[in-house]
Amino acid sequence: MKKVSADTWLQFLGMSSVVAGLVFVGLEMRQSQIIAVGNQVQARANTQIAILSIPLEGEQRLLPFFSFRSLPNESDLSEEERRLFEQLIRLRMVSLQASWEHFNMGLLTEDAWRLAERRLFIIYDSCQFRDVFETVSQPEFLKYVETSSSSTCN
């Protein structure tokens, strides 16, 4: 059996270090790309939220519904209140959809997503504003919600 020289071991160690460094740089670049895409998602969501919130400014009567713990009955709302509440649902869907995208990219913790998901299903399962929900959602997001929800509307 031939004895491997120290020079050969040093070359092997050097090449291994170069490969490990390249792998590390590749992983760092991937992480930077994910963060950049997450920032783009958030910037789009912030822009949409700013636009959608304009009609809601000064609408104190909607404040009890911002938590989405319970939704108003459609028959209890005037036509104007229904339009404002639909706008509030649109605004909330933009925020929840951005959270879903961040979660799928690994930029949102499981606990934070589960909280947002509960709010999402309160709206979706209520059925009364599902038409508004479906008009603002991306197809992949809507498919996720439809397959994850146990609620069916008549």
C-alpha cells in the first residue's frame, strides 16, 4: 500500500475548503434571494393595503370588526356599511395572503401563521363575504383555503 504524502492531504484539504466555501456562499445567496422576494411581497401588500384603507379612514363604526373575532350579519348592515365592510375584508385578505406567502417562503413562524390562518378561516367559513374573498385572492392561495376549510356554503 502506498503512503499518501502530506502534500496530497493538504491539497485535498484545500480543495474541500474551497468546495465548502462555495456551498456556503450559494446558501447565503439563496437566503438573500428569499428575503428579497419576501420584501417585494410585503411592499406590494403595503401598497394595496394603503389604497384599500383610504375609504375606511374615519369609519369608527367598523372598529369592533377589525379583530375579526366575529363578523356582522349581512342583514344587520346598511348598504353603505356592507360596502365598507367588504372593503375591510379586501384589505384583510391582502394582509393574510402576504402572510401565507411569507410562511411558504420560511419567513414567518408556524405560530404566527396559525394565528393568521385562524383569522382567515373566520372570514372564509362565514360564507357571507366569500364572494369578496374570492375576488382578491391569488389562485394558489384560494386553492389552499378551499382545500383546508371544512365549511361549505349553500
